[in-house]
Amino acid sequence: MSNENPRIKLLERNAATPEAAALYDALVSGKLAGAGLDVFEQEPPPSGHSLFELPNVIMAPHVAGVTREAVDRMSEQTARNILSALDGEPIRQNVINQDVLG
């Protein structure tokens, strides 16, 4: 696949978000056939955002991980973390400032 005419461009999690103006130009010119986005330069994107007008763009709110199951797992892990700290044996891998643990 040539870099001059990409058909699919995948930006992985933690990658820089694409610059909206450059993405818009690539979509309008046909350099990119389409885009699916759930992360934007500005969160939330402002109303009237130029990408909203394009038929070859799918946008979703950045909440893919907020399912009932994910919230349940986060709640359970939070409870485990609190209880382990109260028991005096915090789960070391979940402590950001581990130097305080000695």
C-alpha cells in the first residue's frame, strides 16, 4: 500500500489525534476515503465542527469503555484497592507513588 494513497489509516490508542484541518483536507480531496473518530483535538468537538458536514466521517463519543460491565469491573477493583489499603497491604502495582510503601 502506497503512502500517497492510503485506504486505511489506523491511529492507535495514545497516538496523537489527527489535526482536524489536515484530516478534513485529506477527506475532501479523496486522499482518505473516510474516517471514524472517537477522539478529537478538543473534547467535546465544538458544534459546527467542519468534520460534522462530511458524509465519509463517522463520529462517536469517547466512551467506548463505558459499558455496564466495564463500570462493574472498575467498581470492584476500586473496592479491592480500598480494602487492601485499609488492611495495610495495598496492591503494590496499583499504587502510583510506590516509594511511600517502603
